[in-house]
Amino acid sequence: MLFRVDQASSVSIADQLAVQVRASVADGSLAPGTRLPPARELASALDINMHTVLRAYKQLRDDGILEMRQGRGASVRADAGAGTVRLAELADALLAEARKLGVTLPDVLTLIQKRG
């Protein structure tokens, strides 16, 4: 997997990395179980701070795309795939819209449950 970052971009480097991993999972380039490079190694290769890589990995872990284990690094979760990535994007969009409208998270969850 080849990562690229644009230092001049208004998008944070951590977000740039996270977007690239999400896209690779969605298109199948990164299959479930695939290990990502260690944060220190990737940071060195991209000439960025290791904590920036860890921030991207944490974001992806929180989105259910990666699993991280002490001493074993980060890998694509077995249940991660295009559907997981797309649903996470839709959930982010829904929550952003709800915030704009002043709708609380419990109200959003209630709305979803009524439709399920």
C-alpha cells in the first residue's frame, strides 16, 4: 500500500491518511486481515510525525475499520469492507446534519429505531 500526503493541503495529514485507507478498504485494495505498516515506519517513510499516523489509525479504529493490538500493530478488521466504510460515511453525514438542525443523538437513534 502506497500512501501519499500533501503538506500544502487544508486537510490534516491524519485525515488524508484515513481517507486513503478507507478508500482502499472500500475498493478491495486492502482486504480484511491486511496489516498496515507500523506507525513509526510509515511516519519515517512519509517524513511526518508518528503521532499523526497514530491519530489516523485511531480514527479508523473508532470507525470500525481497523483493529489495533499492542505489539501487533494495526490491521483491517475481518468484518470491514465497502459496506462498513459507506455506512460510517453516512452515519457521519447524518450526525452532522442532526447537529445543524439541533437534533440530539438520542432523538436520531429513536428515529432510526422506528424505521428499522
